[in-house]
Amino acid sequence: MALSVTFNAASQIANRQLATSDAALTSSIARLSAGSRVVSAKDDAAAMAVGSRINAKVQALRQAGVNAGQAASMVQIADGAMAKVGTIIDRMKSLAVQSSSGQLSSAERAMINTEYVALRDEIDRISGATEFNGQTLVGYTGAVYTLRGDAQHGVVKLNGVALGLGDSFTQTDLDLGRVTYENDGSGAATDRLIVSVSDQDGNALGTIAGAGSATTFEDAEYRNSGGLGIINASTAYARAAAYGTNAAGNGITVAVIDSGVDTTHSQLTANLLSGTDIADGDANPDDDNAAVGGHGTHVAGIIAAVNDGIGTQGVAFQAQILPVKVVATASGGGIDPNDVAAAITYAVAQGAKIINMSLGGLFPSAAENAAIDAAVAAGVVVIAASGNSALSDPAWPAQYAIDPNADGSMLAVGATDYLDHMASFSNRAGVAKVATVDAPGVDILSTYVGNTLAYLSGTSMASPLVAGAAAVLESLFPNLSGKEITNLLTSTARDMGQVGADSTWGQGIIDLARASLPQIQIDIGVGSGGDLTVSNGGSGLVTNAILDATSVYSSIAAPTSRDYSIKVATDTGSSDRIGVDLDAISSYNLGLHLTKVDSAANAESAISALDTAMDRLVKARAGLGASLNRLDFAAANIATTVENSEAARSALLDLDMASEMILATSRQVLVQVGVSMSVQGNMHQRDLLHLLQ
């Protein structure tokens, strides 16, 4: 080969071959490392597309298999409960036959009836306690009545045990005469008892007579208003017509103890009272602090911005805002606890029914606490933000909500996002878990200084949502006290995290749909009058005639079963689901809750009822058996489909390791040879230099 100064052809050829061999070796190494012959789309685009779809379907099918397995476990649990109830019915039938025989005396029948009633109650216990993933599977006891307005001069008892606010009893309890009112003998002429009426899951029992449609209220302004949809505010608005009251805070004054309020904001002025400036000692509560200005205006809008079709609306858009400024105009944004205490006192004196404090610190204030004591004693609901430091306990004064002196009329509020996750910045419920609720507090749109709107985040935004919700409930149920309103919020909150109040979520996210369920008030006359009449210090039976669910529901959907739709495939058609019906087997559903065997006649009636109950139970178990078999076949089919799909995917994408290793070895040799030849090619230039010496 000719020697050239400007071009080394041998070296160029060797380098080009080396690059090709190195690329091939790199590709082999990538395939061997991945275990797949298609590492990127350039390897085989069609195979990658088909294989990816198969892989996605396999993953979904695996989850469908889990669904089928879990559903089968649920059905087996229900079947086990039904088997035990069947055994109990057998024993009850024997007792009924025994009691119906003529040779027994009334005393002996009474003893037999004692066991019979105990077994009947055990059916209810089993049906109510049979759960899967926190859901009652086979228990239903009719309407559920929850104490919302406590008796003032007595106590309500269930089977002799006193009930408190938020406690419940069932339709079966009423039917069996288990619910009583006992007067305290104070001599008061009247008393009252208020209950909400729901199904066993805390939802509406049926169609509420006279209620409107929630969607009527869900316009663009509603949707713009952060969090209203999450707390189901429109449902509460729609029920006001049914109750003959208001549901948007009409007539309710909410004090906003904060940085002040933009007193000229077009979406606030119609609902704004004059207020005052505690920090500066004047009557101008304008939101004008350079450091934190806008905060109080934002809070006020969340509570009661008008519903005018522009921008955003408050939860209680007909409530009145009493602005109480506790941040001095010329300050750096700090707050004196003594000013907060004075603001609370001022708000109570001005007739505020609710106080919102989107503020706080790390330490308690005796002055603040004393002012809160006086406020709750006056029937005021106090709402305070938990704080934004991601601490395990609420800040102060929110943490004071658990103090006995707060009397259950104060709530701490944590913040959530739009996916119902706890906001990362929010302080947790901690020691105040029983007095903490949550509400949306991330990217909340509301009014801001300068007649504008702004998005802000914080427990400062969650707290006014709860305050506004309290105003909605105060206007919807004007007969409830402040303490009863806070209990209504906590006991109807959507439980999050661990079951019951926990140290992260407290009681959960407030839910106005549950909180606004219809209520029935019983007027109790002492000596005479009322829906229920008792003597001074005496007691009376609360009956169906007094508490009639049909008085607030135009139709009642009493469930006799729980219907589950189990997803066992990956498409969206109805054929991809298996329906599982779990029939309720409480004594109420089986027609046994009123049966007894204390006489021969009653025993004969019980025998007939027990035969019917056994027929229902056998039919229910047969349905379970069919569902269980179908789920088993579905799970087996899913397993086979997954196996075959994996085989197809493997054929498309998996690598023949032995063949690829042979290729990799040969390519590695070529790379080594290429390196050597490249070196040899460069030797030609040295030969040229020797000629020039």
C-alpha cells in the first residue's frame, strides 16, 4: 500500500470496523443485561408494541386475580356467619316447639324465652360484627337514629346504658322497646331530644321529602371555590327547602380574628359587618399590614364570599363576617395573644355564633384560654387552624380544643389536598385527635386585597372551610347548640387512616352531606304535653310512633342485601364483572326481631317465623355458594390467561441467552482484533518517518 502523509487508509478502515464491532458488542451486552432481545424500539418496534400491551394486560390481570381472591374470602366470611346463624335458628326452633307444648307452666316458658331472646340477640350480634375491610357484610337493623340534640333535663338510654351526642340506636332497638328517656327530676316543664335518621353507613336512608337537587348549586363559581365539592356543600344547600330553614349561613355571624379584611372587596361588602381593630386600637379593620396583608381577606372569602356568579363563593355565602383585626398595620406581622383574647371577647359581645382563628403559636396563652372558656360558655363555636409546621400536635390555641373547659365546642383543623391526602405542611391531630377535623387547604382560591382573587395554601385555609360549614349547619338546624354543632361535624366526618379518631387525621374530613341528614325533634312534656309525657323524675319509652322515619323521608330504601361488583378482567364491559349479593341476616331481615316464646300462642307464631327465616337463610347461602364457585372459576381462568400471556410475551421479547452469549463472545473478539489492527494501521506513518530520516 502506498504511504501518504495526509491520509492513513489502513487506520481509517480499522477504526471503522472497530466502531461497528464495538456497537454490536454494546448491543449484545445490553440484551444480556436486560434479558430481552428488544431493549429499544429500534431492535423490533412491532414486538415491543405487542409485548408492552401484553405486559400491561398481565399486570392488570394479576390485580383482577387478587380482586377475585379477596372477594372469595369475603364471601367465605359471610357464609361462615350464615352457617352459625343457621345453627342458632335450629336451637330457637327447638325452644319454640318446647314452649308451645301444653304441659309447661308460664314460669317455665319464661325461662325458655330468656334463652330464645338471647339467641335472637346473638343473631344480631353476629350479623353486625361480620365485617370485611371495615364493611358490615350481612347485618342490617333498619333505620339508624343518632343523637344530635341532647336531652337537657334527663338522659336517653339504650338497654339501660346512657347515650351521648353522636351515639346511635336502631330501628330494631325501637321495635323491641330498648330505648327510654329518663327525667332527672329537676322539675323542668319540658325537654327535647333530637336525632338524625340515616342508614347503617351514615348516609341518607332514602329520598328526603322536599329536598332539591344538589347539582342546581354546582355552578362555575361553586366549582372554582376550593374544597366545596370535597365537603359536599351543595347537598346541604339542596336540603334547606325540605327543612324549611336556610343552608348558606343566613342570619349567622362568623368572627374572623385575623389580619383584617379588605372592607371594599366587591365579593365581601354585602356580607361584611363593621368590625374593629384590636391591635391598633381603632375601628378600622382594613387588611393593610405589609407583611401578612391579604391573609384575613382570603380567610373571610372562604367563609362568606357572596354567590354572585363572579369568581368564587364562600361555604356560607349568606353569613355575615365580623372582621376583628389583631395584626397592627405597622408591625412585622406578629400577633399579641392578649389582643387575640380581647378579640374573642369582642366577638362574643357582638353576637358572633362562630369564631375562626387562622393563627397560632407554639405556646399556650392563659388569656386566650380564658377568653375561649367564656366564648364556649356563651354557646359560641370556636374553630382554630392546627398550624403549618408538620408537627405531631396542633399549635395553640387549636390544641386547647381538647381541654375540658372548651366543653366540646372547639375544633382544631388540619389541611388536606384535592386528592384527600394530608397536606405535607399540616400539623397532625396528635393529642387533640378527638377534637380535630380536616378540610381542603391546598391551592384554595378566595378573595384577596385589592379586590382580587388569589390561591393560598395552609391550615389557615382549611379552618375557614370548617367555620363556614358550621355556619351552614347553624342555619340549617337552628335548634342545635354550639356543642351539638361541633359534635355533628366530628361524628359525620369521613374517617381517614385508622378506624376512628387517630393521631394523624383526628376525626377525618368534614362531610356536609352526612352532617345535613334530616333530623327529628321529640318534645318531652314533664307531667303533661309533648310527644312523650313523663313524670318528674320518671321515664318513658321512645317508640316508633314518636320517631317515625317516614316523617322526613318520602321513600325509604331499606336494603336487604349488599351488592358488590367484583372486577375480574381488564376491559370496561359488564362481562368483566361478577356480581356478589350478600343478603342481610339480622333478626330484622329474617323476620325474627319481634318473635318470642313466652306463651304457647307466641311460640306457635315463632315456629312459623323460624321456618320462613330458615328458608331465607338457605336461599342466601345458596346464592353465596354460586358466587363463590363463579369467583373460583374466574380466578382459575385468570391464572391460566396470565400463564399463556406470559408465554406469548416471552416468545416476543425474551432473549435466547445461549445464542446471544455466543454472539457477544465473537463480537468481543472482533473488538479486540479491531483495536490491534488500528494500532497496526498507525504503524504505516512511522514507516514514512523512517524514509525521511
